[in-house]
Amino acid sequence: MRTELVSQKFEFSFNESHFDKIRELVFSHTGISLGDEKRQLAYSRYSKRLRALGIDDFDDYIDIVRSGNESEIPLFVSAITTNFTSFFRENHHFDFLVNEVRRLLLTQNSIRIWSAGCSSGEEPYSIAMALLSGVPGVESADVKILATDLDSEILDRAFRGVYPKEKIEGVDQNMVKSWIKHGSNDNKGYVMVHPKVRGMVSFKQLNLLESWPIKNSFDIIFCRNVVIYFCKEVQKTLFSKFANNQKKGSQLMIGHSENLAGVCDSYRLIGRTIYEKI
């Protein structure tokens, strides 16, 4: 028997059939595999879309998404892919980054870094700030950061580089003084990353599960807290593609709850969630 999520706190009827159809669509469009424990999350996220569209039935909403509605698909994706991110999350990665880029600049003229699944931009901007503060001469070197995400709406926010001031709580004050500008008047309560920081980062929309129009070989890839939403087979495909875009000795950073055991044998562990291409 199908269980229906109907009670005083549920505005819309949402049964197992609805959830199965929603997660099939989520997987199709994002590669994210929603487990049974994500039923409440799916209801919460997509109820907002029903309200926004002025409809009161999940069947109608599912039909809209299945039809390939061009205006709704990006919002459907955004609703489920919006995740927590922060400046200098997992700080040990940035310590490693600075030392590695210093080393690389001794022997090569250009360095390419990829922030895959960059969300609202805190990660690639943290990369840029760490390099500007910790690597002498990086401003005049050919060091570029590519930042990609599936969600075009959140990429627009990332490109602007404007955040509530609460976002920089806990960030090293020397870093804040050097690379963060505080808003005033109408912008009071907000901060903006310095133009030099923004200038190091290029934002692009990219679905990691589709073909990549990327020809560069990346010295360092950050793909953190992204693959935890993917099933094992998708993870294997994704890390194999990363490996094909890195040469031997290049590095891959992943999230604290992720690992490559049984997923990809193209890398070896060299530090806490830091891997090297072999």
C-alpha cells in the first residue's frame, strides 16, 4: 500500500508514487540519487515550486517537468541542488593548495585549477584569496581558476560575488581586510569580494554528467561534497572523467565524507581527502 504524506503540516498530497517520479526526474537531470530518507526534503523543496506556479497537485507539476518546460527545468534543478557552502571550508585543502602552487610555479609557466560544483562561489573565491595571499608573484603568473556548476541561477549569484556579511564570520581577519569589501548605505550588511579575486575566476554552467567542452589539463581539481549525492556507478564515471583531464602528479581534492575506495584507481591518497593522479 502506498503511504501518503498527508497531515495538518502537509499542504499537498505527496505519496510514494510522486516521490518515485520526482527522484527519477532528479536523477535524469542532475545525476543525484535521492534515497528514501530524502522524501521529506523533496516534498519541502518542490512544494515551493507548486506554490510559485499556483498549482495544487504534484501530478501536474511532474507533468510540467516531464514536458521539458524550458523555464521550469532550471528551477527544478536549483530546488534540489542548493547546498551549504562557505569560505575556506576544510581549510587544510587551502594550505596544501598554496604550497603546491608555489612548487609548480618553479617549473611551469601556467597553472589551471577547477572548482567543480562551485555552488554560490565561496570555494573558487577562497582558492583565489589563498593564492593571492600566500603565493608571491601569483598576480603576474598565468594562474586561472575555472568554476562550474549545474545551476545557472546560483552561478549568477556567484559571478556577482556579493554575500551577506555573516558569510565571512570565522574567516581570517587578514584575509578579510585584504580581499573583502564591506557595503554601505543600501548595501549595508553585505560584502563583496575584491575585483582582483573575481578576476582570477571564470564561471561556467556545466552538467558534470554530460560531455565536457574542456580541453585543458588541470593541475588541481576541487570536487568537494558533490559526489555524495551520486550513486556509485555515476561516481565511477565522474572520477574517470576527472582522471582523463589530469596528468600524472596532479591533485584532486574531495569532501570530508567522500573517498575513492572502490570507485577509482587512477589516484592515490596523499593527505586528508587529497589525492594524486598516478
